Amino acid sequence: MTTTPVTPPTAPVTPSAAPATSAVAAWVGNPWARFLLRRTGRLLVSLAVLVTLAFLMIHLIPGDPVRAALGVTAPPDLVEARREALGLNDPIGVQLADYVRALFAGDLGTSMTSGVSVSETIGQRLPATASLAVAAFVVVMLAAVPLGLAMAVLTRGGRRRGAELGFTSTSAVGAAIPEFLLAVGLVFVFGVTLGWFPVAGRGDAASYVLPVVALALGPALLMARIVRVEALAVMDEDFVRTARAKRLPPLRVHLRHVFPNALTSTLTIGGLLLSGMIVGTVLVENVFAWPGMGMTIVSSILAKDYPVVQGIVLVYGAAVLLVNLVVDVLLALADPRSTIREG
Amino acid sequence: MGRDQWRAALRNPVGAAAAGLLVLLAVLAVVAPILWGDAAEETDPAALSQGSTSEHPLGTDALGRDIMLRVLVATRYSLGLALLATAICVVAGVLLGVLPAVLGRRAGRLVTGTVNLAVAFPGLLLALFFAVIFGVGARGAVLAIGLAGAPSFARLVQTNVAAVSGRDFVAAARLAGVGRFRLVARHLLPNIGEPLVVNATVMAGSALLAFAGLSFLGLGVQPPAYDWGRLLGEGLDRIYINPAAALAPGVAVVVAGLAFTLLGESIAQVVGVRAVRRRRPPVGDQAAAAAAAGSAPETPGDTVLVADDLRVGFPAPRGGWTYPVDGVGLTVRPGETVGIVGESGSGKSLTALAVAQLAPDTADVTAARLEVAGVEPRGRPESEVRELLGTKVAMVFQDPMTSFNPSMRVGTQLAEVTRVHEGQGRRAALARAVDRLRTVRVPAPERRAHQYPHEFSGGMRQRAMVAMGLMSTPELIIADEPTTALDVTVQRQVLRLLKDVQAETGAAVVLISHDIAVVAQLCERVVVMYAGRVVEELPVGQLGAAAHPYTRALLASVPDLATDRERPLATIPGRPPDPADRPEGCAFAPRCAFADDACRVRPGLAAVAPEQRAACWHPRSQPLDLVLDVLSGGRS
Ligand code: SF4
């Protein structure tokens, strides 16, 4: 967030508010400021909804979550004590207020099974997940954008039907295989059969190869398809004909005129894919025994360790919202006509 | 979705394979548990966690149960749960999707907002969230996956409903007082059925995959029950001992998931359109038509443009070829201004693009002779043509809004020409761009050069377009409808600018327009095109003696040229023929008042007066009374 300097410059002569109002007016008049203000407002609303839902999750569970977590054999006074400790006996409004207050203090509660603080657990697990997601995203962008552009150039105007058919069908099939099944296949081929890469745990760079490929392949193919279709659409535009009329070399036409105008949808899809990949780590982590949040959330759901689940759902959700925000800002930056900022 | 389209989807090899697979899976789902249900439960203590043997082709699990049988039997449960989740998703999605149409404005917006917020989160995250609430197990997972898919399905329904509600019949039903619920049930839903069916099919595929994922994580089906996801999870633990135990259920999931997805997509594709194929027309095709085509006159002295029997063909959608440009001859001398006129569809723009080597990729361009700026471009590698024509031929396109790259500054787009073709540095090239913008009278050119095209007005953009053509010193400027999108005052400014530029640089100008008045203002010579051919060419001064009925009709329809302003303007009745469907003889015959039997044979261009040629069997000789309004300041 940018803070707005609304205080008037120290003008000792007349203590009038005029400079302040004009500064504010300038800010309100600036489309960028309005865009950022509106977009931040939306982020805050989404975050509020997310927090409320995460909070409500434990209350929406039918029956007594503590009884369910501790098992039917647990003595009633233990259950009661745990309920008291979790604050579940307070009125729901008080509970929500307490929850939000604790959240601002960085306190996500404590695990019902291990007694460890949830934020500590997340702090330990987050880097593994984040590094996996970021690495996969980088691979997707590096592979998909050139591939999609190259395919668009090769197959424009209905050329090379064979290559087009091969590309569209392989990428359709590839993109439809879910990451965890691909992961199993990779484990079998490169781990079990060839023994090239480790198949479990997080260690050196080699341990990243299979999880990253499993996570990145589907999105990369999907992205390449989108880039191709978008680039082909742009190639039909009048200004590309202008660029050709200027007799620019094809490489320049494609990189300077076609690609920047296909960027908008590439960014939008990239954002969607990134949020999908962040959550997709849950499955991939469980195939490769990757010590991230995905392993933790699954074992916590199975152990009915609700505070941990709540905390991790919040982190995933917040990450997704953040990605969306970044994408929107990038879109606004990339769009010279500022339609996004206005709209 | 009509029955024909379903059939077409099944005739497509991918669609047929997908449908076949689904039938096979359905049969398995019914039969497998009956045939092998008990055998799949049988434990064999003598064969625990075995690899492939003759008795157990895919090995056994930790309790000695046969993996192959278990994968087959699991078909029913896996498919059944996925379809159940899909049903929940579709029902919830449709409900959420039509709610905004049924509810009041406020409540409707709330629903839309909620759906939009939920769509931002990946399905798996929503599924995990719901799985916590509904509890671990098959029931919880079905609910979780169904509800997790609902927002995106709802969004789809909303989009489609919004598209349909704008249509007339819905408005009519509303006016007729049809109730909201009835409106949804009778008028909205039936009309969006097609995309919904397609997407429900694709959805079933993703539900199957998602379910396998949850079961794999241990959050779905619980033992002793089993589905493919569960088998996969169990098999993965022993992948080093028996890979088949993990791979077989994995393959089953992928195949079933793909079958749904591909069926959905091939249905969607049948509804959509197919790309045209790039082909070459058979040679005989051209030779036959070329016989009757007009040819350029003998050209003494030098020329900047010669095209003889130029033909541009496109593959027709139903096979064969159509020729929007069908044997055009065109000659332009240095410094000459030539106008090409004709209605839209006459092939005039395509002629210009073809001679400039800018025809679309799918087009097939042939000519008996073609020379541009002293260069025969055909048979040369593209890079050489670019180099040779780069500084000699400039194009000015019709719509300056779409003809400039929206994401690049105007100055950069101009400077690019100089940088690429003359190897100048960024600074020098930009300086020249500013200078040229000044030449075309763009005010504050330094500032304007740093702006984006959308910050320019229409007339200024068009002048910037002309400036772009002046970055080098062209021998030929081809301007394709340069004034069409502009109002009359700006139109005159741009024409005057072209005239000035022409006078200063001595470049030849080819001006293409549907408006013979515009051409008459600027040009020395007029070429009239109709249905892909030249029907008349003559000096502007002789327009009053136009011989071809089409030229005369064009002239009569222009208010600026007709002297008798009392008489209502003549419009040309009828429309130009489709290139795929031209009449045998003179293409103008269906609209011509003078047509007779002779016109069933195609007329060739023939001299009717000095410097005037017309393609007509009955050229008119009675003079027309015209006010010619030539721009002052140039040559006459
Ligand atoms: S040839 Fe016949 S039909 Fe064609 S323009 Fe002349 S008179 Fe009319």
C-alpha cells in the first residue's frame, strides 16, 4: 500500500487547508490512485470473507469437532477443557473477534494434536511449498511462451496442418492429465526404472526435478495453447499488417508487435495457472513426500487437527488472492489504454 | 444441440474414440462387480505384495488380493461417485447461475459477487475446505467436489443466461408478463442447453480426476471400499516392488478422465469452425480464366508499378477456389497519381496488397508480370523483398485506429522503419520521426511522438500514418481508403497532405477508395474495378465522358459531382456478385440497364478514346455534366 501524503507542506503563512485538498484532488483525479484504491478495497473484502470462512469452518462441522478429534472414548471433562481452551464455549461473535485479534498478532492458534503453535508449523513448511510453486511457475513461463509463439508462427494462416494437429492434440491430452498421476508416472520412469532422480523428500537441486516437472507440465502445455491462439488472433490484426508493410523482419514483427499485444491474456491465464499450481502442490507433495504445507494439511485433516487446517487454508487462500492482485496490477501496467484502470 | 451435431461429433475420430471408451467403461461398471466382485475381495496369504505372475497379471496387494480385478471392479464406484459429484455440481451451478435472473437486482448482484469471489479460488482448495466440513469419506468427498465445482459452473450459466436474456424473444416473454420462474424454465435454460451439456461432460472428467485425487490423499473413499484413487495411493507405497499396482489404477483414471474431456471438446469443436487449409490451386484453373482477362497496355518508358493479369485466389469453403482479384492489369508511372475505385468487394484493396507483397498467407497470388519499384518480387526470398521494397514502397492503411500497434508509442513505430532499413540509432531515428510528424502538421510533434495511438485523434492518426510512409523516400505510396473513417474537413486535409507529399517527394501515389469523388480530387487517372476486374480506366479530366455503365452509375451516385442537385441521387440497384458466384459474361450485367445477349460473353478492355479503355460491349458516348473539384496546389 502506498500512503498518501495528505498533510500540507509546512506553510507557516496561512494555515489554510487548500494545499491539502488540492493534493487529495490530484490523487483522486489520478487513474492509478483510483485503480489501486479500488483494487486494494477488493482485496480487503476478499480477505475478510476468507478469514470469516476459515473461522466458520470449525463451526460448520456437524457435531462436536473436539469430540470428533479426541475420539468417542475421551473423558467428557477433557473434551470440556479443550473446548474451553479453544474458546468454543464463548458466543460466536466473541469468538470471531478473538480470532481476528489473534490473527493480527500473528497467532493462528495451537495444534490440537501436537500442541505446537500453528504459525510455527506454517513457518517451517511454507518455504518448501513456495519454492516448489515458484520453480514450477518459472518453468511454465520459460517453456510455454516461446513454445506457444513458435507454434503460432509455424502454423499461421493454416500452414503445417500436421504440426498444428500434433501440437493441439498432444497439448490437450497432456494438459488433461492431473499432476499427481503425472507424478506417479514420473516416479516410475525416472525414479524406479532409470533411477536418475530421487523420488522422495526435499534436498539438493535434483530432488526438485520430478516434483517441478509434475507440477509444471500440464499448465505449461495449457499456457502454450493459449499463447498460440492469442498470438494467432493478434496476427490477424491490422497493425500487424502495418508492421509487415513496413517490411520489418519477421522476428521483430512477432516480438515487438504480436507478442506484447497477446500479453494481456497470457498474464491472466498465467495468474490462474499460478493459483492452481499453488494448490496443486498439495497433491504433488504427497506423492514425493515433500515436507511442505500440503503434506501437513492432509495429515491434519485426517487427524481432525482443525486449527492447523484453518491456518493452512488461510495461507493458501491469501496466496491466491495476492497472485490475483499482482496479476491485475501487471495488467494495468501493460495496458497503455488504461481500460483496466478505468473500468 | 441438434441431432446432426451429435452425429458429427461422433464422426470425428477423437469424439468417436472417446464415446467408444465411455460405452466400454459403462459396460464395465455394470458387469465387473457382478463377475469379479467376490474374487477381488479374496485374500491370498500365499501371495502377498507380489509382482506380476501368471495367476495375478498385475500382481497382488498387501493382503494378497488381485490388483487387476480390483481395478476393474473399482470402475463402478469411481464412475458412480464422479457422476454423482457432477450432478451436484450442475444442479448447484444452474441454481446459482439463474438466481440473479430470478432475484431482484440487489440480491442478484450479491449472488454474482459471491460466485465471482469463489471462482478466484482453485477448485482443489474449495474441495479441501468442504472436505473438512463434510468429513473424510466418500459422502463428504462427493459433496466437496460437487460444491467446489459449482461456482465455475454457475459463472458459465450466468454468462450464457446474460447473453440470452438480451435477445428479443426473452424481452417479448417479459413484456407478455411471463413469470420469472417460468421465464427461466421455458425460455432461458432451453436456449443455453448446448454449452451446458458440453461443459457438464468436461466437468464429469474433472470430477473423476478430482475424486481420484481426494481418494489418493486418503480423504475420499475409505477402506474396505475402494476406488481407483484409493488403489493408486496404496500402490504408490509399493511402487518399487510392484509398479503395476500404482500404474494400472493411474492409467484407468487418466483414460476415463480423458474420455469425458475429449468427448466434450469434440462436441464443442463441431459447433465451432474449422481453419482453412493452405493449398495451391490447380494450374489449369488459372489458365482457363486468364484467357479472357485484361492485360496492361504496352508501357513505354519507366514505371514504378506494372501488374499484368494479376490474380489473387482463396480456397473456397466448399472446395475449389474463388478469385476476388481476377486478372487485373495496372500500370503506374513515376510521380503519377492513380485512383482505384469500386464498391467494397470489387477487389481493389486486395489488388493493392497483392502488388505490395502483403496479401494474406492463405492467398495465392499469380501474375503474368509483376514489377514494383523496378523490382520483380516474385521468386525472391522474403528477406530480399523486404530489403528491396522496405524504403521504396509505403503503405497508408484505411483505419488508423486499428492500423497502429496500440501498445507502442507512435514515435517508436515511425522510428522503427528507419532503424530497421537504414540502420540508424534510436535517437536519430526518433528525431526523424518527430520531423516527419511536423511535416504532416501534427502539432507539438515532440510530445506527440511519445504518446500512444489512442491518445491521437482520428485525423491526426491518419496523418501520422502518412508520416510513417515518409520515413524513407518512397517511390510509390499506396493509400488504401485513407479518408474513410474521417469527417469531411479532415478528409480534405488528409487528401491535401497526400497531394503535397506527392508534389514534394515526386512519389507516385495509388489511392484506393470506394468514393469516386475522393479519387477525382486527387488523382490524374482513374481505374474503375468491378467484381475483381478493371472495367474502365481513363484520365480524371475525361470522367465526364465515362463509357462504362458502371463508372457512370458511380458518378451519378455522388452528390459532389452531380450538377443537377434538384434531381434525387441515383443509387446503383443490386449488389456486386459474390466472387464465388459471378455471372458468366459481363459481371455487371444483372445490374446494367443496357445488358443484352452480347453481354453473356465477357467483354475485354478496349480503347474507346485516347487514353481511355472500357470493358463493355455497349460503351456510352453521351457526355455527362460534372463539376470536377480538383484539389488546388498540386499539378493538374
Ligand atoms: S457489357 Fe453489357 S452488361 Fe456489361 S456493362 Fe456493358 S452493356 Fe452492361
